[in-house]
Amino acid sequence: MDGNGRWAERRRRPRIIGHRAGARAVNVCIDFCLERGIRALTLFAFSSENWGRPQEEVGALMKLFLNALDREVEELDRRGVRVRFIGERERFGPGIRERMHAAEDQTRGNTRLDLVIAASYGGRQDIALAARSLAADVAAGKLRPEDIDEAAMAARMALFDLPPPDLFIRTGGDQRISNFLLWQLAYTELWFTELLWPELDAATLQRAVDEFAGRERRFGLTSAQVADAATENSQA
Ligand code: FPP
């Protein structure tokens, strides 16, 4: 969700006005997923590194989170959205932590869309925590080192119960992953746009999905193998 600050600066407004506009764009994205039957959406709302921003901006963002949680959860629940947070939640104040917990509790039974908010999240931290959890089981004699494989790691990571993302969309013109879901993005298709996050609309999201649909995903295989597998699947 990149470009909120620049969106505001271009209008000679404080950066937090850009974040407010960014919060509105979140709804555009959720609406798009619900309308098209997209079952999982993970938003990178606040990285582990974002805590280092000026105190004033961090404080204003926390207020924005609180308000968004108070305002939106009822409606998300009504629309069948299951809300979940990933990241170091201990770093947030008690008010936000309570609301995160309440939002997850209230929406736990919903199945239309899994909405994951990555907050105080870092991809490297996600991998390190999974490694730590496996190491603790080895130390306790519950697991042998030779049992640690990709599946064992994946089972301890955030999003362990969701398929890896198909499509990664970054707004704001920069072409990098910036410590998002490093493990989970191994075979994800990447799509970048110069548009700033508050400018995101359904037409842009549709463009991303259309381009995604035209790409050949080989997962390390050859084009011929992928074509054969597609034929087999269509005959099955
Ligand atoms: C990146 O833009 C955006 C953020 C660091 C914060 C995004 C958070 C929200 C919009 C709050 C509401 C969200 C939810 C899910 C409740 P930037 O500040 O890095 O923009 P810049 O690159 O133009 O400076």
C-alpha cells in the first residue's frame, strides 16, 4: 500500500491525510475481491521498519488503525469477511490489540474472503520466528532435525493455512518486495504500478488480474510440461 505520503505531499497536505485516503482505498480492494470471488487478500499496512518513522506519523497511523477497526469490522462481518492480523502484535498498545482480537473473534466463522492485515510485519521476522519455533521443538525432543523440511517450515509461518499468494500488487512506482511475505512469494506473480495507493481503483485492479491471467506460470518446469499438465487437467 505504497504512496500515501506522496499523494498528500502533491496536494500540499500533511502525510496523514494521505494515509486517510489510503484507508479508503482498502475498501476499494476489498469490494473488488468480494465481487470477483477472490478468496484471500493480504494487505501490508505497517512494516516492522515503519516504527522508525517520525513519532507524530506513527501516532497518527495508530489512531487511524483504531478508528478503522471500530468503524469497519461490523460491516466486514456482515459481508462474510474473516479478518486476521499477522505481525508482532505485542508492539501495539492495548487498545489496538484488544480490537484486533475482537475483530478476529467476531469474524472467525466467515468464509467469503480471508482478509489478512500485515501490521508490524516483516518477512524475515516471519521466517526467523518459524525457525525458532522448530528449534524449540528440537530442543524439547519433539522433533528431529532431519524432519525439518519446507512443509514443516511453511506450517509455522504466518498464512500457514492459506495457499501461497497468486498475485502481488505494489503501488507507488517502486519495484521491490520490501520485506513482505518473503517465504510465501517464491512463485507469486509480481505486478507494479506507478499509481499511488489512494488512487487505486477497480479498473487498475482488473488490469493487474488480466495481465496475471495471461502469464505462463511454470513453477520451475518447462513450457511443454505445463501445457501437458493443463491438457490432463482439462480431460480429468
Ligand atoms: C505506505 O505509504 C503506507 C503506510 C506505511 C501506512 C498504510 C496504512 C493505512 C492506510 C492505514 C489503514 C489501513 C488499514 C488496513 C486499517 P507511504 O507513507 O510509504 O507513502 P510514500 O512512499 O509516498 O511516502
